[in-house]
Amino acid sequence: MKRTWLTVSTVLLSGALLAGCTAVSGTAFTAATSEATPVSAEDSIFTGDLAPDSVLAENANITTVNDDEWSADDAVDVDLTGASASSSSDGVTVDDSTVTITAAGVYRLSGELVGQVVVAAPDDALVVLILDGATITNDAGAAIDVQTADDVAISLADGSKNSVSDAASYAEDAAANAAIHSATDLTITGTGALTVTGNGNDGITSTDDLVILSGALTVTAADDALRGKDALAVEGGTLTLTATAGDGLKSDQESDATQGNIVISGGSIDITAGDDGVQAQADTVITGGELTVSAADDGVKGEQIVSIGDGTVTVAASLEGIEAGSVGIGGGIVSVTASDDGINGSGATTSTDAAATDTTTQDQQGGMPGGGGGEFADTGERVEISGGTVTVNAEGDGLDSNGSLTISGGDITVYGPTNSGNGALDANGDLSVTGGTVLALGSGGMEQAPSDTSTQGWVMLSGQVEAGQEAEIVDASGTTIGTVTAAKATGAVIYSSAEVEAGASYELVIDGSSVGTAVAGEAAATPGPGGTGGGFGGAPDGGQPPPM
């Protein structure tokens, strides 16, 4: 299948070609109408449908070892005995403290090993390792090193507690550099518990696909907690991940346009990361599960796409909450806290267009006055929200796109910046509201009104609201059509819903007193720092009412 691209001659885009994974169901988004033309990501922006099923359908399938492909009844025992091990199976060899699996089959590992478990089976072999009260510690390398096989599964026996830990450091050219390292597709399953300590680098790594079906996993790693180079999928389980200096979930394949993706469809995932919480070289797709992230950098990132169709996504702490070249949200519950931008459509592009005055990367710029993004060109990125409940608390821009920002559904609340250099809503291109309910609060310094492509009424009201105060939007009849409790001090409120009528007057009421009035479809009248359509930037056409 071909993806739809927009060629951009005036910008340079970083990253690889777009990618995703196997198809799953998701809430539909509005598809772009541009013709499909495969081109290099160095001079193009993705313009296709951002729904999860559309994103996933165009990309490589993820290899999974399902539980019905093998039986625990076939397992042979491998008894770990400190510095050695024993087994009656011809498929197991023991050389001092190294236990090597050399044949296809199911192997039950129990006991304690100070050494290493190696899988060196034929290229067509399916190997299943059942960890049943196994503790494996290796001070000289990976604890479990899968070197050759077709597919490998690690199953956590019911009620078992297992642990693995590795060396404190690795050589730069080490072939295996994680507590559990696999050079082939790896699936984690079972109902038991596994504690992984990646002392020298990653916790669990597969250079192919890594799939988590179930189990209770606690992973602490010096770098990345879980890494599937070709793809990383979480379908279930309870995951507690600490990535001290790296990413919680990572997929970083750059050589294949259909790989480098992260898919979350179930499970409960709690991430604390020294870099990104979730980082995909191509696409991050979420269709279910519960994801909680505290990250030093980005909370959830896809270099190309982040698509959320369902599930609960909580970015409790981040620099930028959700970031990708294109961000689509069609369902689920999404909550973002960010010290910079909350949800950011950015390809980290550098503009060479004459409209730009320097070569600073656009995702580092603040909010722009005017509906068209002020001095910065529309470089094709998209943020599209068509459903779900979305709450953003950001000190930079709340909803930010270097291209277009489109809201067609959902319940959206944005607590924007307290500084005047950013806005609750910011788009370099079109800012269109055609459905849903939008409450956006900002400082009042750089607020951007919806453009004249908006088919749903909106009103921009100025007035100081202190943290903890309840603000009401009241129509001419005295009916309250919207309320919000300010999470922090704000100087402007933008509200859009089906109840807002273009050309009608509305009041901003605090504690029973009116602090501001405005006409729906017109930018606020209070002077601001240079917006084209009124005090807070206004619509690109001067703040005229949108067509109804």
C-alpha cells in the first residue's frame, strides 16, 4: 500500500519514511484528499488518514508467538544450580555456567544461575523458555542471550517470581547489550512476574519484533527499558518501567519504511524515563490499555505519526507531552502535563522560506500571532482531534502545529501558558473548529482564534481568571453554556461548541460578575502584542465570523 505525501520544497524534514504496524480497529478521522505519491521523507510530509487502522494497515505485520502455538505439557526441565545446570534434554548443553539451548522445543527453567542462558537453535526453530522461579545473574554480559532461532517466547509460569540481571557495562561493539537480548522475534507471555535489571544498557531488547502479551514486568534499565528495533507491541500485562537515561518504550528501525513502530492495544504501563517515555522512529499507535508516563523529554513521540483511537493516556510530566509530525486523536482519555508544548505537530523542520527570518527549528518557537502562524510558514504538519476527552496543561503552547490544527469532535480542555510568548492554541497554518467542545485558556498574550474555515461557532473572551476560580461563558439570555475551573491564572478564554452562535454576544463571568464580553466569531478587542485580527492574534482574515 502507498501512503499519501505532500512535497515541501522549502523545508528539510528529519527522520525516516513513515511507518506503522498491523491493522487494528480505531475511530475514523477525516482522510486527506491528496494523491498518493511515494517520496523521500527528507522532502515530504505525510497527508493521509491518521486513524489507527489506516496507519497500521500500511505497515509491516508484527511477529507474535501466540500461546496456542506451543504447550507447557511438552516442557523439559532445566534445573539451575548456582554456577551450573542440569537437564535430561539433548537440546541443552552446559559448559560451566553457560546453559545453551540448541534445539526447538519448550524448556522449563527453575532455580538460580550465576551465568548465562543462550539460545543458539536452528534458524527455523521455535523455542519457548518457561521461567518458573528462575533467577539468572550474569556479571559478564546478558543474562539471556538469544542468538539464533526463528521465534522465541519467554513464558512466566503461573504464580512464579523470576528475575534476571546483567553486567554493569558493555563494550561499544557488543552484540548483546541488554539483560535479555534477542537477535530474533521475541514474545513475553504468561501470568507470572519478572523483574529485569539492565545494569549496563537496556532491560529487554529484540533486534526484530518485541511483543508483550501478558505478565507482570518490572524493568529498570540504565538506558532503554523495552526496545523492539523493528517493532514493539504491548497487548497486555502490567508493566512498570524505569529507563534511567533512555526511553521507556523504544523502536528505532531506520532502514525499512514499514518498521520502527510502537503499538499499544492493552495492558497497564507505568513509565519513568530519563529521556522519552515512548519513542518510535516512525509511528506510535494506541488503541487501548492504560499508559502513564513521567519523562524528562517527550511523553509520547512518533517521529512521523502519533495516532490514538482508544485507551487512557496520561502524561504526568514531560517537556513536550505528545509530539509527532502528525498527531491524530479520535477517542480515548488523554491527559497531558508539559513544561513546554502540550500536543505538538512538529517535524523539527528548518524553514528556508523567505517568510522565515532565521533557521531556528520551528518546534522551538513560541506561539505566533494571527490565524496563519505569523512569520512562520505552514510546513505541512497536522494535529487532528476528532473524538475522545483531551485535557492539556502546558507552559508552552497547549495545542501546537507547525502546519494545521483541526478539531472536529471530542471534549477538549486546554490550560495554556501563563507567559505571553505562547498561546493555548497555535497553528502556523489553518486553525479549524468544525465540531466538539473546546475550552482553551491562555495568558492573553498570544492567543490565536479559529480561522474562517471553522463551521462551528466560537467566542474569544478576555478577562483575568485566577487559579481555582470558576469561569462561566454566558449567552445574552443569561444561560451558562460552558464552565471551566482555571488550573492557573489566565487572561483569555476561547470557547467553541454547538451552542455558540456566530454574531451573538457572550460574557465571561467570574464569581457572578462579568469581566469581559465578546461577539462570537470575532477576536477579542483588548490590544495584544501584534495580532492581525485583534488583541490576541485573531483569525487570519481579521477575526470575521466563521460561516455557519
